[in-house]
Amino acid sequence: MKTMRKVGSKSYTGLVELAKTLPPINTMVELGSHIGESAAIFLNHARVNRIYCVDVWWGDVGGEFESEFDVFAAHHPTVVKIKKFTHDAAADFKDGELDFVYIDAKHAYEYVKRDIDLWLPKIKPDGIIAGHDYVWWLPGVIQAVAERFDRPHHVFRDGSWIVNLAEGYG
């Protein structure tokens, strides 16, 4: 599998650190799956039973990213591919059904805000919501997270943020 996160890099180790903090996860959703590298990290470093990977795989020259994701998913029966926009896929899940949602799709304010607003009700009251790119050069991510949660409970070295709903938030 091609990877954009080099093993040992800040980007790779930060997501591994997040994955290792997670309690056992029965069902999670990853918004924005690209080639499946984040899903692979969750499978390898967290106790996850099922991952729903949501992406439209647009802007993919020749379908290369989607094809690579399909190869990854074919080797992992606990990975379920959902080829939809994140806002459309939310309707596929019941409120309170999910243990964990990881947001890594479009990083502009309006998209992150919409993903938080649509997916937060889908998470169990003691579940976890997290995302990627809580970094100064993507102020829309920071703004959307701040408006809903005040601030994350933790930000990892790759820019991943996490909020444990059982601990409450602003």
C-alpha cells in the first residue's frame, strides 16, 4: 500500500498515539478514507471490530486511490466501504449507534462543522469523536471544533484531535 504517512514520521506516530488511547471500539466511522492508511492504523493499533470508511473518491486520477482502497479493504473483512458524501452517509446510521467517529474529509470550516453536527448524534453518549488537521494553517478545523467543544481533550502530534463525550465538553 502506498502511504502518505511515513512510518516514524510525526504524522504517522501521532495517529498511532491516538489509536492506542482508544478503549475497545465495536463500531467506528472514518470520514475521508483516501487509500485506507488511517483505517489501517486504527486496525493495527486499536481494538476495533468494524470500520465504516466513507469517501467519494473524487478527484482521483484514473481511480488510483479508490482502487488502492479497494485492495486494502479486500484484505480486511472488518472494513466496510461507503462511497458517499459524508453528509449523505450520516443518514445510514441511527443516533447513538457508533462508538467512535474520526473526521478527516474536507477541512474547510463549513464541512468540518457540518460533519460534527451531523455525526455527533450518531455517537453513543460515552463515545468518542476525533478528527485530523487541528493545525494553525487550517483555521476552519480549529474554529469548527471550538464552536462545538470549546477545545479538544487532546491534540496529537499529527494534528489529530479527540473529545471523549463521557468527559463532557464546553
